[in-house]
Amino acid sequence: MIVEGKVVGSRAVFDSVPLHVQRSPATLRTLLEDLVRQEVERFNDRQERQTLLHVLSERQLVDGASRGKVVSGGQEQAQHAAVDDAVHVAIRAFRDGLYFVFLDERQLEDLDEELQVTNASTLLLLRLTPLAGG
């Protein structure tokens, strides 16, 4: 399954990421839990790598300079995300209506509805942003 993320009113493009469905039958709750666990693991891995000091190539230096920040690692304190806390926040944000979820263009509203998910399925997370000033 492919997971896409979008923000209402933003032209920013998010990367599509694959998600292996580990539980069957799948529910929105299990899909969100699996996705959050995968993303937290990736985040924690990136944070761990930032504590190591890296030798940068000329290309990495040029790319970093063009972005305005050259990072060679060696950070003393890496952040660490707790998986269970992140899952709880994602479920609560869904219940609070901070984002909508669509599976193959059908909006999902029930966390515990059994879903038919295939490798060709697309899960879209559509984050809502409050209007400023209004």
C-alpha cells in the first residue's frame, strides 16, 4: 500500500511512502498504528545517525550550503520519539478532526471498520489547517 500526505491549502508535496500491512483484517486504527510505528522508527534512526560524525563529500557540502545548513553530524543530544505516545497522538488527532483519511478515494470515519487493503491501495492523509484571522 502507498501512503500519501497532503495539507489542505498548501502546494507542498509530500513523498509517498510504502506501508506493509502487517495485520489482517486491517482497520483504520491498525493502519494508523503501523504507519506511526514505521515513521517513528525512521525518525529515531535519523536522529541516531546525527550523533555520528560524518565526512562529507564536496557535493554534500555544496548541497548543504545551497540549503543554508551544512550538517556533518556529531550532535550531542538526539531527540527520541516514543512510539506509544506518537500512536496515541495520531489517534486523538483523527478523533479531533485534525486530518481526514481516504482509502482508495473513500473517506474513512470509523477507526475500527474492517478494510479491504491490497498492495495497490492508496491511503491518503489529508491534514486540515485552521484559517488565520477569520
